[in-house]
Amino acid sequence: MSPRPLRVPRILAAAVLAAGLAGPASAQQTLEYAERSSPGVWNQIVDVAIVRPLGLAPILMAPAACSAWLVLSAPVSWLRGESIPAVQICFVDPVEYTFRRPLDEF
């Protein structure tokens, strides 16, 4: 015996077809609304998708790239009674830029 083919009810097929045809119009309306309501939405998308992941690179490379500068500047800063500028530049600033700044503020 051969297996019986599955029969899709006509109502389900019509619903799927209607949803497929209505999708692009609905997406276009949503996009137009987003552009009107928030002009910086594309800047926020670029910030989340591109700029913040690129901001991880200095955080991950900082220990290797700044270790010599940190070793050389720490004694001088300690003798002058200041905070160590290498720590601020190599570690604190990249973390604040990547994780703490508001969206769409480059």
C-alpha cells in the first residue's frame, strides 16, 4: 500500500497565502513608523550590531598591548601620587565606551 498524501484544508492554505501577501506591507508600515518616531533608529542598530562588538577588541587586546606601558608608568605615577593613566586609557575608557555609554552616542 502506498501512503496517502496529506491534504491541506483550503482554509489553512488561504490563511498561509494571505499572511504571505500581507507580510511585506506590514513590514513596510513598521519600518515607516520606526523612521518617523525615532530618527536615530538606524544609528542605534549600527551601534548595537557593529560599533559595540568592535569596542570589544581593545578590551580583549588591552592586557597584551598595554602591559609594558602600565609597568613603566606605574612607578612614576605612584611617586607623583596620581592615579595610573595607563589603567584609565587601556582598561576603563574602552569598557565605558563599549558597555556604559547610551545607544546612539558615538
